[in-house]
Amino acid sequence: MINVILFGPPGSGKGTQAIKLSKSLGLIHLSTGDILRKAIANKTPLGIKAREYMDKGELVPDTDVAQMVVNAVDRNAGAKGFIFDGFPRNVFQARFLDKMLEERNTSIHYLIALEVNHDELIKRLLNRAKIESRTDDNLEVIENRIKIYFDQTFPVIEHYKSQGKFYPVNGVGTVEEVNDRICKILTKEE
Ligand code: ADP
């Protein structure tokens, strides 16, 4: 199995790269943001609850997200591996993920961290707001999401760095250029 965490601040291009990689490597793309947006669209109890957090740019409670991830992983038992996009988003979630994978006799192999400067992030997110109608893509909520990223999500890097699994990648460039940079890491012989 090969399990990858695609990591980075909101607007760093995780989703775009995750879709490409899941196709080229045959891995399951597991996006917690996408699962939550689907729950909101279907007005499920989880969706109704999650919306209140997402609209403010806050994290949805860990227990809800953790259960969602377990369900998605177990639905895909036998998969070649997973690309985790938007999860883990804090150290609690990282510990949870490690334990869950260990119980299934596997682990995380790479944390690919997309690095994009603050001004470029804001530019991309405001531009996406014009194209998609995500209720969390307005300047105030965007700034809150970036702040939460640096306060709560960024420490996840240290968690995987200490395991020797941290791989930073320059996230500025064309989609193809960034994809090439990631593929070079994932296809390198150990
Ligand atoms: P982005 O990375 O651009 O913020 P996502 O689609 O990954 O977009 O996430 C959108 C929102 O969904 C987050 O701001 C948060 O409210 C919620 N969310 C997604 N993944 C998680 C998670 N692992 N834990 C808690 N909340 C999450």
C-alpha cells in the first residue's frame, strides 16, 4: 500500500493535485472537505451540523471527521492506497490516523506539503470564489481558515517530520509543474 497525505494551506492546490495523483497512481482520493460538502448538499444530520463550522472557517469536530474517515477507508478495503486531502488537520487527527492505519497493518508513507505564499493564497481563493460558489470563500472566512491552518494544522508537519515522512514541495507554478515535483518524490526508489 502507499498512503499519502497531501498537505497545505487553503488554496495551496491540494484538491487539484490529489485528483491528478489518484488517477495516475490508482489511489483512492479521500477529501474530508468534499465528503462534508456532500453531506451538506444532502442535508444529512452531519451536514447540518458541519455547515455551522465550515461557514465560519472553523474545523468540524474531530470525532465527526474521524468517523467519516474510518467509514471511507473501510468502504475501500483492498485499495492500493489513499491520498488524504484535508485530513489530518490537527495533531489529534494525525495521531488518530496513525493508529487507525496501524490497526489495518499499514501506515502513512509520505506527507507532501505544498508551499504557497500568503498573497498568492488569497488571490487564488478569491478567484475561486468567483468561479465556484463555496460559502467559505469570502475574505473574512478565508483569513480565518488560513489562521486556523497556521495555529492548528501546521503542527501536523512536525508530527510527520519526526517520523521522517515530511516532503516539502513548491506549490507555485502550473498544475503540471507542481504535479511533476510531487511525482518525482513519490516514484523515487527508496
Ligand atoms: P480548504 O483546504 O480550501 O480550506 P477543504 O475542502 O479541505 O478546503 O475544507 C473546507 C472546510 O471543511 C474546512 O474549513 C473545515 O471547516 C472543514 N474540514 C475539512 N476537513 C476537515 C478536517 N479534517 N477536520 C475538521 N474540519 C474539516
